[in-house]
Amino acid sequence: MAEKKLRKKMGERSVVERITDFQEVPLGYTLEEAISEAKRCIQCKNPQCVKGCPVEIDIPGFLKYLALGNFESAIKKIKETNSLPAVCGRVCPQEEQCELKCVLGVKGEPVGIGNLERFLADWERAENRKQKAESGEKKKDKIAVVGSGPAGLTCAGDLARLGYQITVFESLHVTGGVLTYGIPEFRLPKKIVEMEIDYIKSLGVEIKTDMLIGNVYTIEELLKEYKAVFIGSGAGLPKFMDIPGENFDGVYSANEYLFRVNMMKAWKFPEYLTPIKIGKKVAVVGGGNVAMDAARVSLRLGAEEVCIIYRRTKNEMPARKEEVHRAEEEGIIFKNLTLPIAYHADEKGWVKDAKCIQMELGEPDSSGRRRPVPIEGSNFKIPVETVIVAIGNSPNPLIPHRTPNLKTERWGGVIITNEGATSISGVFAGGDIVRGAATVISAMGDGKRAAKAIHKMLSA
Amino acid sequence: MPKILSKEKLSENISKIVVEAPHVAKATKPGQFIVVVPTENAERIPLTIADFDKKQGTITIIFQIVGATTRILNSLKEGDNIAHILGPLGVPSHMEKFGTVVVIGGGVGIAEIYPVVKSLKETGNEVITIIGARCKELLIYESELRTQSAELKTTTDDGSSGRKGFVSDELKDIINSGKKIDRVIVVGPVPMMRVCCDVTKPLAIKTMVSLNTLMLDATGMCGICRVTVGGETKFACVEGPEFDGHQVDFGELASRLSAYKNKEKEADNHVCRLLKNG
């Protein structure tokens, strides 16, 4: 029997080095590591990994080429169904998707599919081998895509490949949606996002920035010029806990905090003019990936002590294990089973402490996780100068407000069919505008599904 | 990119620019605003649309130089392009035939009331306009507003034009004269809006204020524009900028507006140096 090979670990920068700047943490596989890791794939006849991929990448297909050292064919295989491989290779939760289903994972470690996808995308970029985009026969039909985040870009890319004429309307001054404003540079360099978007543009997609659909043009107006509309307008208003003191200065929503740093490049102040104010002691409230990002950004902005305040335990944290691990490595303090109940401010109105209560885990709730219950009389204060509330956001309210016929859930999510169609004929939706706050890859899956449905509708 | 078609200096620190932005002009209604990013490294700043011409496809912006980004905007000349303009944003002013409406503008807020006054008049209201500033030089848009108003009253802090005093003094006089006022709209600095609301609140005269909160994306995402109205948190960019002034927590608003003061000064110094060195 052949000797079982262990999964190749990806190299990463040391903690001491990385927390002083915004450069990427993982270093990526070397050429040899990548080929050797790809060879671990046993090329299942009925590959389960593909079923775990929301954008249906032919995983054994690209791994086969990669194992042979044929990088060009390997990346081409990925790009048949995924226009954003450098993004997915970095931010997809592979451990819950393709890699979770990999049969090698039953007795050992799954193939490092995500790392390999990243390797190929980076190889292509380094080699500067911009693939000549192959699109189908040009079609006359024009389609409007609202939002240039992962859902919109995927929908636009897939439809452009089928030959449709696509215009993407982006409300912000920079493209990329959450890839640009949400995910920090050290986890997803903006150069990489730009290059992925350049690839989508090379497919013939036109992107118009500074265009707020709903206000500039209504969805009805778009339908007069475009055969179909895809709404991927993403995240909206940040959630707060409705506790006293949340409007004090120094209390940020994660959206605002990350927008300042990532989109407006406040970390390069004053070369970039948008300021950010960070105290010595920072508390981030929440346990998701966004909370980890905000905490790690704070360290890099020079905070001396950063803690995560989370009401359950590490086991229930929705953040990726990898992100929690990196945050811990970097010295983020986890105050689990803790719930803020009020903030206090100094005489100038700047937050100075968070009043918290200790929690314990009770019976499981509707999410299946054990419900956190406050322990009476366990109140205590955490001194802070900056608080970042990272407990999620609702879907963006703008388009639903301006589109009376667009049916939404009571919490604001646009209601869609299994094919991604909304209550208005010819209008489709996906991503956070439908789901609230979800992952990049689920948004991409939604964009892909809508593209299929739009193509089906227009081919009928 | 939106091009500056004309530029005029209204006073020492206030400029007026007319910008080519057909898609913004086409959709604008009175009371709405835009976000301006004059150069790629600048901030996203909200500015009220002082006027718009759907036929010409232009919008007029009047701004005061208060920091780094407005200083950069002011350094642009006729024929220059503005990197980014997003709009129209916010909920338009509610328009109907109220009867007699007193519209009050203070400082750069004077320009911002112009489209509102015009539209109120067109809707059949009797508009009494009060404008106030520190001194005569800062009292902008006087003749434009005069043609749109049934009555125009002016005040200056130093008495260099109109009444020496505050807009709230004029407001009190109108109320004391026994005239029935159906609505008051105030746009200006926070203390001015607060004082006007203090005057109308005991008399239960509906008073709308247009809030100039800090903003980033201004599309309902970042949450920095949150303001407490009637005990509830509201987001000025998508639920405002106009709110019932009697319900607004002005103290909180003032504090939130000054949250970045030191940093803003630092950025402004940086820009001053850059502009000086050409």
C-alpha cells in the first residue's frame, strides 16, 4: 500500500512581523508543494467535493492537470465556472464545503483544495498570463446587474460568457462590494480583487460606479432598457444591540470601521484623508469572521489590547476556525460567555467602559446552539476606548424601499424562488440582499443560479 | 467624470459650483443630497444639492471650506473633473400645501433651503424665509431667495446686514405678531436648529430640521449617521436627512459631529501643505 501523504501546510508570516502591517498572512504553496498536494487527490469516480462547491468547480478535473504540472489548463478548468478563484481560494470556508466532502477527510486530512485554487490564481497573476476570455456568440440581449460584489460579479461573468451584454451598476466609488469595503487587505489584498474584476471586464462586462439604483434609476426604469435585472445590492444597516450608550463616540459598527479602513484606506491616513480613531483598549462585540477581521485590524492600527466579547463559547463561534486561530495567535483576548449591557462615556461623550454580564450555556435554542443565559449579579466593567459592534447587518433597504412590487421578508430580505427569481417578472436577486449576512461564496452561488435562470428565461 | 462648468466665490469661505451630472439632475427632488469625492484619496462627503436643472443636466453645489476634502474640492477649477459624485441621496422634503411655511437657513444652510423654498412656493404655500449669518459677507443667496419668498428676513450676528441678532429672534417676532404658522423648516448649524425648535415646541408648530451628520457610504450601510429621534436610533442617510426637530437629540448629534475633530484638523493641515507646495 502506498504511504499516506499528509496534507501540505501553507507557510505563513510570523506573528511579530505580520501584526505591524496590512500585508497578507499566508504565503501560499510553492510550485513543488502544490503539485505534491494535488497528487493526493484520488480522482473519485463520483466526486463528492464538487457537490460541496456552490459554484460547481470541476475539482478533480483541475487537480488532475495541476498534479501533472499543467497549471495553465488547471486554472482554465476552474475559470470555466468560477470567475473569482483568487478570492475564493482565500476567503471560502472550504472546510465546510468541498473539503468537508473530500473522502480523504474521512480517515485523514482532505486535499487542500482551497490552497490549490489560490495557488493557481496566484500563479496566473505572477506569470501575467491573462487568459483571453472566451465568451460565447454575442447576443443582443442587455442585462443589468445591480452591485459589483461577489453575487453581481459572478452573475455578470457567467452571463457575459454566454454572450449577453452586461452593465453592472455599483453605488460606491470603487468596485468589488464587500470584497473591497469589508474584507481587510491582509486577508484579501485589494490588488487581487482589482485583477479579478479586470478579468470580468475582459469578458465584455461594463461597470458603472457611483450609480445608486433605486434613486438614479428605479428597477422599473431598468426593465425598460434591459431584458433582465439581477439585484445583488448586498448588506445594509448594521445591527446594534439597543443597549444604552451605543451612540457614544468611539462606538463603531463593524461596517463603518471596516469601510473606513478597507474602502477609504484610513490605515494610510493622511495620504488618504478619511480618518479613523483607535484607542489603546479595543473591544469587538461578536463572534463571526467580521468580528475577527475588526479585531485584527485594530491590532494593526496600533491598539495595545484587543478583546472579543462573545456571549457563547468558542465552540459556538460562527467564525472560521482558521480565523479564530489566527486572531488568538496574534494576541486577541477572547472574553467568552460575556454580554455587554451598557456603555459609559467620559465627560466629552467618548466611550470609556463596557458594562457586561457573565453568561452560562443553557438548553439548545432554535439554531441548535446552547442558549446563553445571564448569571444574576455577575456584572462587571471592561475599560475600553473603542468598541466595534460586529453582530451582523440587515439587507440593504434602498432598493426594496423604492420598489413597491418587490416582495420582502419582514426582516428585509428580498424573497426569491429556488431559481433566484423575485416577485417582479424579469428581476432576480441573490447574496446578502436575500440572505442578510452570509458568505462570499454563497453570494457567488446565488449569482450563478440567477445567471442560469436568466439564460433559461431569455432562451425560451 | 462630472465636470465643473462654472465656479463662483460667494464669500471668503463659501464657493458655488455648477457640475455636469445629468443622471443626478434628472432624479433629484428638493431636500436631497449627494456624496462628493473630489479626488481619489479624499473623503466621501455629503453636500446638499442647492439647485438642479434637469434640462441642462446640471446640479449646483454650495459648500463651505471646513476641512481637507472641501479644501480640495475648492482647489478644483472650472473645467476640472470631480472624481466621483453619487446621488441623489436621502428622502426628498415632503411637499404639500401646508399654508404658511417659515423656512430658516443659517450659514451654508442658506443655499440648501433654496430648492425647498422654490418647491414650497410652486406647491402653493406662502413662504416666509429667514436667513442668518455671522456677517453681511456670509449672507449668501439673498436675491435668489427674495424672488421665491413672500417675505424675506435677514439677520447677522454683528448687525452688518438686516437685524442684529439671530434667526430665532425673527421667528419669535413672526409668531408673536399672531400670524398662523403651519410649518417651520430649519437648515443650519446644530445650535441654530436646536434654538428654533425650542421656540416652536411649546406652541406645537411642526418643525422639520435637515441634519448634516457625518456620512461614509451614505447608502444605508455604515451606520455612522445614526441619530436619536424620539428615543429611537434613525439613520440620516436613508431615513433622513429631514426629521421632526422636536424629537431630535441635538446634544448627541453635536457630540457625534465632533468625534473626529483632531483628525480632521490634521488632515486639513496635510492638505494645506500639499496645496501650498503645488
